[in-house]
Amino acid sequence: MIVDTKTDPTLGFTSQDHETAFDSLPVEGELPRWLTGSLVRTGPAKFEVGDRPVRHWFDGLAMLHRYTFGDGEVSYGSRFLRSRAFRAAQEKGELRYQEFATDPCRSLFARASTLFRPALTDNGVVNVSRVGDEFIAMTETPLPVVFDPRTLEAAGVAYEPPGVLTTAHPHHDPVRRELVNFAAQLGPRSQYRFYAQRSRTEQRRLAKATVREPAYVHSFGMTERYLILAEGPFVVNPLKLALSGRPYIENYRWEPERGARFLVFERDGGALRGEYRTDAFFTFHHVNACERDGELVVDLCAYDDPSIIDALYLDRLRTGNDIPKARLRRFRLDLDGGRVNGEELADTDLELPRIDYRRRNGRSYRYVYGLAAHEEFVGRVVKVDVERGEHVGWSQDGCWAGEPVFVPEPGRDEEDAGVLLSVVLDAGRGESFLLVLDAKTLEERARARVPHRVPFSFHGQFFGGELPS
Ligand SMILES: [Fe+2]
């Protein structure tokens, strides 16, 4: 029996050491009969290594979670991602690799000897995806870890992206059956690079641009013809990053006077189509992008500055600090004229955005789903109509929802015909439940209770049908 006494969202930032498996979770309401497949998520679940706490939410050791639906039932299983970072932490009782905001304790000599060969983490805590026939757990280092989607057992690093940094938000090219992603190579001549990964061994470069001080990049946009990099002025000097001795993210500087810029590359051939400048903003997540009447429409969740990163240090999260909220912003890039126009799409905050990705990414779309402010944290599911600015929501007192993943109902064309799947922390009960909402109305269709709490996770994907064995 796992007993918790807290009744606030900090329970979601508390270590969960138990790996569990349940063949069938108790369900209230009714799961759609058409819902067949698995929601696989990753997120931090262990916040101490030995007797030393990690500092930032992004530094927790990753746990994979699998919710498998079929015949109106759902099973659940969880397992720590046995990355080399996790194994070293278990075996040595200490952190051995550089995380986002926590470094290993090292002597000056050891630190000097790894200056240009940093021991990067492979703690795939941010997102999961599929490349070829393999499933991968990703963070922002170039070390995606393969795992078995049924057992959640890890099986080593899949491939090496062309840089020391990459994103955990690759796009999918359904025609070429490739993952498309961004990487940054840091050094005396740093470079932004886009690449496509078709399998463990098949990688090709799509575009590149030289940059003196690379910006922090968490995601990017993609249309049929273009790759879109939103570059906020949160930048790093590569030499100082190597020499400072400070944790990775603490080497970045906010320089709003530089403004932000969009770099637009042609997917075919890699040419820089244009560079578009606007006022400074910071973003983690693109929502969608599309071409319309000679303009490139780029929607993203924007902050005024990167103070959200500071707000996600665990000591601040656990003391209930006020978290900066992202606004849903649309930028319209005049492809030939160079102008950028920006506007807010709704009078609600929104983060962890999801759309009907398979049918709408890179095209006109109408609905985005995400999370908005709830009590002292973020945990209200919202749906925004980006054409009208209208929004509806779902929330429950003492409960905090996670990223809502849209699953379309087979055979129906309406963009919002389907369900949203969200893992919700019910702090009062010290448990979590998987919430199933009607994506049209955000009315609850079912909830499946997990008999313990599941720490908050960042991202997950729904994989339809049977998982490969
Ligand atoms: Fe993300």
C-alpha cells in the first residue's frame, strides 16, 4: 500500500519508486469501444539520487507509463527507463551525467578532463516517438533510448543526431515515413541543423545555418514545404558553456534587445527561404503552422521571457510559486515581404498543446487542446477554437490534469471527433486516474483509476492498434 499525505499538486513532483502493472483498471463511465491502442508517456519519477536531490523538474529520472485500451478496458504498466544515466544512478548512488540543471559532483580535475566531451545524459524524460519499427524515449541530448513498448524495457541508444543538442519534438513525414528533427552543433562555428531519420541507420541532412550564439530550442514548426525555427533571444556562448562549470541551462542568457526571429528553410533542398524579425518572446512549444495566401501562419505558446524555466526548479514548485503562463500566439510571416504580424488567439493561457496531428499538422486547423492554470498550478484541460477564439475547459477541485492527447475516432471526418486522454493527479485521494474526455464538448466519458499516484509527466503519444512484440 502506497500512502501519501499531501493534498496539493506537489505530490506530482514527489518520487514514485514503485514500478507497477495492472491488467485491468477499474473504470467509471464507459470507454469508447473503438479506442484500441496504447498511450505511452514519459516523465520524471525519481527526484533524488542517493541522498542528493536533483534541482529541476526536467532532471528527474524518467519513468515510462503505458495505458493499453481494448474491448472497453484499459491496462496500466510503469517502468523506469533503464538508461545508462539511470543505471549509473542505481549502481553508484550518485548522478554521473550532466542533466538539464543538475551536474554530477566532480573534482576540478575530472571537470577539466570532460570539458569538450561532456558526459551527456540519456535520461529520456521528455517525449516518446517511433522511428521505423522502434520506439524511442527522448530528451534534448542526442541520445534517444530504444524501448520495448509492451514491457517498457530499455535497449540502448538508437542513433546519433548530428549535434550535441536536439529536440524531443520531432515531426513525422508520413510520405517518406521519416522523423524530422532539429539539432544544434556547438563549437567555434556553431550550426543549426535539420535532419531526417528513417531508421537506426538511415539519416539525411535537410538544412543548416551557421550561428554565433545558439538559442535554446525545444520544438519547431513544419509545413509541407517549410521548416520553421522560432529563435527567441535566450542564447548561449558555446565556449562559456564548456568552461563555466555551471549546469547546462544556467549558461543561457536572456537578451531581449536582440528580439526574436523566425528562420524558414525549404524542406526540399534546404535553402533559407527567409529570416523574419519580431519582438522578443520565449517558447517551448509550437502548436502548428500552415501556408495561407502568401503567408506562413505560425502558432505557438509564447512567454514574455524564459522565467518559466526558473519557476520549474523543484524547490520553487514545491513551495507553490506563481508560474508564468503561456499565451497562444499566432505569427503571420509575409513570405516575400519579410513582415511579421503577431496576435493572441484566445483569452486563456495554454501549454502542452496538442492537435489532430496526423490530419492537420502543416495545414489549416481549428482546434488546439492543452492545459491552462488551475488552482495554484496548471491542470485545467482546455480546447481553443483558433478561428473564433472561443474556449471550453474541464477541471475538478483538487485534481490536476496532464497533457491532453487527442485520439481521432476512426471513420469520422470532423476535426474534433474523438477523445482526449489525460492523466490526472487526484491529490486528495493520493491517486491518479486516466481521464477520457469527449473532444467536442470536453464532457467526461470515463475515468480509469490507478491505485497509486503517477508523478506529472511531460509528453506522450497514442499508438493505435496492437503494439509490436
Ligand atoms: Fe515539450
